[in-house]
Amino acid sequence: MPYEKNEDDDRKGGRGGNAGAFRGRKGCRFCADTDVVADYKDPTLLKNYLTDRGKLTPARVTGTCAKHQRALATAVRRARMIALVPFTVTGK
């Protein structure tokens, strides 16, 4: 039997909630503030873009543009080579 909609029915179509809500684009931090540079000698800045496992956070999550995401990846690689940022987190 198909579902019949009543006036006092609370059910919504789709996924419900704000699952499909448009939040807008996150701005690139490096484009917005030209004083901030993705530099391998600044591990505190680089750690903001790494996960707890040591992986680089994707640009779709951080909002970093493609140009600066590439520069950030290069800076992380260089920082790893001189042991400022770890390759992985030691296990338990």
C-alpha cells in the first residue's frame, strides 16, 4: 500500500535533516592571507593540515586551493625528510 501524506505528517522526503544543505565554499587560507606561507620550516602550521595518523588532509576538507595544496604537500614532504614532521604515528 503506498504511503499517503496527511496534513499533520512529520515525515520529510530525502535524507532528512541538513544532510544536503549547501554550506558554501571554504576559502583558501593561503590566498586570503598572503603573509601565511606553506613552508617546511614551520611544523606547527603543517600539523594543522595533517590527520592524527600523519596523512595530509584533502583539499575538499580544508578548503585549500589546488595551487596551495600542491605547495603544502611539497612542504610536508620536505619537513618529513628532515624529521620536523613524522611520516607515521608510532603504534601502541
